[in-house]
Amino acid sequence: MPDSGEVDEESVGSRIAMFRNLAGYTQREFADHSHLSLGAIRKVEQGERVPTYGFLNTAARTLAVSVEQLNGQPYPSRERADARVHAPIVAVREIARAYDLPPEWRPAPRPLDAVAREVDLATRYRAAARYTALGEMLPALLEELTACAHHLHGKARYRAARLLASCYYMAYCLASRLGYVDLASILEERLQWASSLADDPLSIGLSQWTRANGFQVAKDYDTGLRLLERSYDQLWDTVRTDTSGPAVTLLGSIRLRQVTQASRARDEDATAHYFDEARRLAERVPGGVDLVHYHLTFGPVNTTVHDIAAQIELKHVDVAAERARALHLPASMPRTRRGHHLIDAARAFIAIGDHDASLVALQKARAVAPQQTRYHPMAREAMHVLAGHRRKANEEVRALAAWFGSSTTGAT
């Protein structure tokens, strides 16, 4: 571990210690106020443990800061490539602000088929976690589809609104991944607005699935779970006779988000209940192969992926690591899902002390979804823990730390 005199200013643990000191808490007082384990606080601050999402949410709430502040997001631009990733954020923010301005203030849009083809390309970029390429497309698409929603009528307007909702969701994902939590909240509202114009219950389901994330981040799990249950019931009432892939995908994704929220609330019974519900829905997926609809992935494999992540939050790290070793993700799974799982696997392996397996998982995540991994807080924190646990970090760890843009390579 790092020498006691060294401070890694880039780690989550160091930021927690800084904000804790600013708030006037000793570690023991912080444990008492937050109801977090004193041992866990010490291990996170010393860089020996990757915090769970539940730990981060609780720490942020107790210290009256955001999770993004603890993570250090948005991460500073160290290279030109980083600057390009962040560059579209200003334009996305401006477009979201002007969403309801009169149609005569907007240029006439191109034919909707031409715009739809570009939305399909942007969708592929998002699924591959190609943030730079996605960001470069989104401002123009949002602007043009907003014009379509204002200019068109009837079925054409419904279609434009569905495409606009899709683009707002992709913009929400980009803002969230890069740590722009204020913009993500605005885009969440714009997604709800666009989906309300679309005459499509599945678009509305996507908007509610997204909205629940805000309650998850705020650690208001009870409200988030209630919102998801209501959304599930409303969607089920609409599509209960629809056994197609899109309907099952939305319903199953709502159940998986409930698995996530219940596990972060440390409610084992609720987690098991929602997982069983998701597993039953996964049996209805046509062909038994995970499908992607409305940007969401659902099927037996992604259900297992969520189970592994839930076991980490429930502190069953041995179970999570065992299941992670046994799971083989098909190449057909979107890169975002494969990358996210590999980052979770790295967390599980660190928790059981298998640092070699954790390093391999992070290297695989980098190969599968490099931009997602580079900007993912848990991936970066796992790298910090790996570096800090070695008196002299080996070449592979040093190379990974350098790729993340970190100055941390372990104590010497």
C-alpha cells in the first residue's frame, strides 16, 4: 500500500478523506454519522478497497457533496483526445435549453428518413461506447429532430419524437458517463418531454427507466423502486399481449434496474425477488439470446451480469467473483454491457484479493470498450487500488495507469 506520508490526490479515498476533514469529522465520527463501517472507511481512504456504489452514495450524502465530486468528475483533459470527448457538451447544453422555442426560429429539417439513418449510426456508436464519435453527431441530430418535432404533424411527428427521445437518451448517457450530473438531469427531463410526444409506450418506458437513475444516485432507493414498479405496471397494462422482443426487453430492463436499486439499498429479499422476476421474463426472450431494443439489453446473459453486480453491492464478493469467472459474454453483447461487466468483475476480484485477475479484467475492458473504461470511475479506482497494493508496480500496472492518464503507479 502507499506509504502513510503519501497522498494520492486522484483517488476516491483521498477525496473522501479531504471532504471528511473539511466537514470536521474524524474517521470514527464519519462512521457514526454515515452508518458506514469504520473499517471500510479506513480501507477506502487508504486505497486498499474499491468502494461499492452504495458506499459512495452514502458518503456523498453524509458529506453534502455529489458522487461526481468524490469521483473527481468530470475528469480533467490531459490529452487532445480527452478534450474532443468533452467538446460537444456545451452545444448539447445549449440545445437542451432551447428545446421549446418557436418552430419559426428553426430551419426546415431534412427528410426524416435521412435523419433516421444518422440516428442509427449514432446508436451504433453509443452501443460501442465510442463517446467521441457519438458526441460529434448528437448536437446536430438534437437540433434537427427538435425542428422535426415542431414542424411535422401526425405519424411523421410521432416518428420524429421517437427519434428525438432516442437521441436525448444517448445524450443523457454521454453526460452521465462524463460526470456532467446537472446536464444529465436536464436531458432526463427532455427525454420525458420527447417521449410524451411519441405516441409510444416503450419510449415512455425508456424515459421512466432513465428517470429512476436520478433517485438511485440520490440514494432514494424507495422512491426509485416505487417509480419503477409503477412504470412496470403501466407498461404491462399496455403490452401484456405483446410477446415481441421490444416489449419484453423494456419490461425486463425495468426489473433489472430494480435489482440494482434493491442491492444498493442492501435489501437481500427485494434483490432476490426482482432477480427472480427478471429471470422469468428472460425465459420469454425470443430465441433465448439477449436482444437490444430502445438502447436496452435484456436476456439471460445480462440478467446474470446484473446478478454479479448485485452480489458485489450485497457484499457477497466470493459469490460475485465465482460467477464472474464462470460467465462468458458472447460477442453479440453490446460493448457497453461487456465493458461494464468486466469492470464489475475487476471490482469483485480486488475484493477477494485476486489482483492478477482484476488486472486481466481491466485490460479486457480496455480492449472491448476503451473510452467507457477510461472514463468509468470504478475502473479508475480499481486501477488505483492495484497500483497502490504493489511496492513497485509491475510494467502492466504502470502501463494501465499511464493509459488512464494517472500519475499513480504505486509507492516506491
